[in-house]
Amino acid sequence: MRTVLTAHRLLTPDHVVESPAIVIEDGSIAAISSRDEAELPAGQHVEFPDCTLIPALFDVHIHGSGGHDAMEATDSALSHIGTFLARRGIGAYLATTVTAPLDSLLRSLNGLAHLLRAPVDGARPLGIHLEGPFLSPHKRGAHAESQLLTPSTVLFDRMWEAAEGNIRLMTIAPELPGAPETIAHAASLGVRISLGHSDADGAAARRGVLAGAVTATHTFNAMRQFDHRDPGLLGEVLTNDNLFAEIICDGLHVDPAAVRLFWKAKGPKRALLVTDAMAGTGMPDGTYWLGELQVRVKNGRCIIGENTLAGSTLTLDKGLRNFMEFTGASLAEAAALATRNPARMTGLAEEVGTLAVGRSADLAVLSAKNEVVETILRGKPCGAPVTQTNFNG
Ligand SMILES: [Zn+2]
């Protein structure tokens, strides 16, 4: 079966191809050419005349969507999440956990480990993002204080074993006792380390980087506030050009002016768009689980307790459009933040995040307004997005 997609433009995202023709065979990309330079290849033609083709998006920080939480760790939960995401242009994600009683967390990690090997509907979970329990009680956000744990290599190994080596990313507060050793140990196993949920001063943040941290979790949120005499973790995140950094672009977690500052600081090679989305994403207002926490969703805001934000109802395609609106960045600049950059940060750049011959045919088709009109995963269309049910969706 040979399919030829044509469109207005294609972003690999490192290169722009005008009037592209992309040949798909057996789920993989067999050729990419421009109709301006070559004859249209033979095959079944599918035309997207005013559209831009980009790699399917990759979200490294997402807890759930479509009514389900990744920590349910069931085939049904991941199918619901994967199917929902696939209709929004997302092809891959890291199943993200929250702090929970250790036994429950280990159970979820083990359940996810088994599911990661199975074939899935829609977007593929490529690994686990362990967010907690090694977080600061002062910057814990929605994470349950009583379940936070002091970092140790022994505890990390228990989680690593339960997850059968599938922890790809770990958020940790570098100022906690035992954090540098735990960071160095996890990094030596290939885990990418993300600094976050942290009250670290600059020195502690730099110790985390020296120990092996490569990125930062939802920049600005759940971090010590920036002070010009005590810039802390934020000072390190925004000025260390080697560090990647996540940002949640829903307009609620971070003010657009702070997003512009982030863009100037991190630039096109290091900025990462994430959603931190939870089960209520794409669902009506109501109460939803985030791990073992009950979260109220109202008008797209996820609240726990009095007024603590507990994840988002953002989808990554919307985050991409918001980012462009907040910063003035073009799609050619911004697409990499949700495709190539997360792939590079996680060490998965050979698998996802770029359109190239030989790769799985995973791509998002965007309209002239950058809305997702189709997602193609493993060469097969996933269907247009479902109707939006809340204002962030
Ligand atoms: Zn968080």
C-alpha cells in the first residue's frame, strides 16, 4: 500500500519543503520531495491543499486526558488517552505519574511497564515521567505533602525495578538531602533529570546540573520565585544554555509576558512545550482523578484545595497556537518545541520528532490557522478532532 500525501508546506521541522509530496509505504516514510522540483510520485493520493504537515507532537509531561489518568495503568485507560491525543495531533507522550503512597506508585509503574510493550491505539506512550515523590514540600503544588519522600538511590531503584527500566524522565528538587547522589545514579541509568517542584537557590540548582540534570519541569510553576539578588533555580534555568526547559502555555499557568521572557532565554533549541494535562482534558467540567487526588475542573481550570492549580486541560496543539500568539513566533520556529526538542531531550530523536525517510509516518496536518485537521500515525489517519468541550480544550 503506497499513499502519497500532498500539502501546501512541510516542516521536518529543521527544514521547510514547499509543495511537498510525502510517500508512505507500510506505515513508514518512503520519500519526501517537492512537487516544484519533481513529478508527483505514483500511489493513492491524499491532498491537504492549504495545510502544513509537521511531525506528530510529543508531550513529555502529561498525566491523562479524555477522562483517564495514566496511573490507572490499564489497557483501557491508555487506549482512551491515546485515542484522544491522536485526534489532537499528538503521536507520542511520556505517561506522567504524580506523588502517591509508595505502594500505589509502584503498582502504577509496574502496570505501565507492561503496557508500554503492548501495541496501542493512537498516541504511543514511549516511557514514564516520574513526577514525585522527590519534590520540595515548599513547592509541592498539588502533590500530597504526606507522600513526599527524601531522595535516595535505594528508593529510586525500587521504582526503577517496578517500572522495569522504563523511567525516561524524573522531576526532582535538587536541594533535598540525597538529591545529587540520586540524580547522578538515575542519570547513569539513562534517565533524563528535570529540576522542578523546587525551592532551590542558585548553588543547589547548579549542584543538580553538575550531578546530571538536563531540563526543568514547568518553568515558573512550583519554583522558588525569581529575585534579582537571589535568582535561585529560575536564574539557572533561564541562563544555562545547556538546559532544556518545559513551559505550560495555557495562559493560566504562566502569563504571556513570562512566556516571552522564557522564549528569549531558552530559544528554539532548548524550549519545550508541555501540557501537564490531566484526566479532565477534553471532558465537561466536573471532578477527576489525578493519581489518587481528586481535582475539580471548572471552565478548564484544574483546582485542588482552596486555589492550587493541579495540572491543566490544555492540549499540545492548543499550547502550540498559544505559544505562537504569546511570542509572535512562526510555526516554523515553534513546531520544534513540541516535536524535535522533546525528542532530543529524552534521547528519542532517532524515533520521533522529525519527518525523515525511514521513520514511522507519524504526522499532524495543520490548517492555515494551525488547527489540527488530521493526525496520521504509523501511516494511518486517526480522524479529525472531537468537538471541544471546554475553553482550553
Ligand atoms: Zn507539577
